[in-house]
Amino acid sequence: SQQGEEDPQALSIQEGENATMNCSYKTSINNLQWYRQNSGRGLVHLILIRSNEREKHSGRLRVTLDTSKKSSSLLITASRAADTASYFCATASSSGTYKYIFGTGTRLKVLA
Amino acid sequence: DSGVTQTPKHLITATGQRVTLRCSPRSGDLSVYWYQQSLDQGLQFLIQYYNGEERAKGNILERFSAQQFPDLHSELNLSSLELGDSALYFCASSVEGLWDTQYFGPGTRLTVL
């Protein structure tokens, strides 16, 4: 499996509900970032959490990081139809070679 | 609008040809990154430049090359194109490039016929 795998691959919820997406990675990291991508468009940065941080908030977003389990989660509270997009986690690592690895993404659909 | 610009938006070409994609980073950003996004491979990191120097290399094919110029804009050259090179190519930029936030451009959609 690849570094940075999101789970679930697809998620469909009703407006107003919370959406939780998970990301797992394999190597040690310096930070982990979450991005949103609307269909066929550029990625928009949502939040960055450093390896020494455990939780971070930004508006309706909450990100947690568990480096012992090599996993992160993104929670979107009170979802809106406009949150419909694909969400990717990305890890920055200097383990071995310095590189950025994006996960496979979670496709979120919020139904009005 | 992220402040990162990419040209062209769309490119249609034939197998065996060579194309150049261009990226202008946000004002003040020193690092430029290139990514390829295809349906079967997902989003793949290709290469990063920092202030004109290559900083990191990902899954970039030997047929592909990039450079960053003194004014910090970057070009990605794709040669001997194959059908499988059809994809969205994104450029991103960041202030320093050590571990900071990347800002993505709108992408160039390349179609190889």
C-alpha cells in the first residue's frame, strides 16, 4: 500500500452532519497537511499539523495526529453542500529522501 | 485564487512530441513544486526547486525535466510524449520549501493523442 492512504475512499453524508476522514502513512514525518480539491481544479490547503502537535483547529475543521500510530484524521463539523470535494492528506518527510507524498484521497459528497 | 499561475490551461498534442508547461509562483515564494495527477496514479510529486536549485526529486521520468529561472518562474519540459502522460500537471509554490504550506496553481491539462 502507498504512504498516505485515506479512508474511506468515498463518503456521502447529509448537510449538517459531521464528516471524518482518516489518513495513514508509513515513514516518519515532519508535518502532515490536508488539502481539498474540487473536481479537476487545483488543491486548496486546509491545515498543517507538525509532528510535535496532536490536534489543530481551523474553523469547522479539526485535525488530529497520532505519530505512534502513523495516522491522522480530519473532521469537518456541520458539513455544507459546498464541502463536497476530494480531500487529500500529504506528508512531508526527510526519511530517506526529502519528498512529499499525497494520499489517495477521500471523495466527500454532502447532500443538501 | 492562490496567486500561482500556470500556462497553458489545456494542451493537446501527439505522441512523440515535446511540450513545455510554465508556472509562476506567488510573489515572494522561493520554492516551486511540480505534480502529476492521473486517474490511475493519483497525485504524484515530481520535483521541487528552491531559489533556482533542484531540492528534491520524486517520481519524475527521465523524459521529463524542469528548471527554475532567476525570476523564480519554472518550466516543466515533457518530451517523447506517450499516451500515459495524459494528466493534470500542477505547480505549487511555498515561501521556503522546508516543510511549509504549498499553494497550488489551477493546473495544465495535457492530452496526448
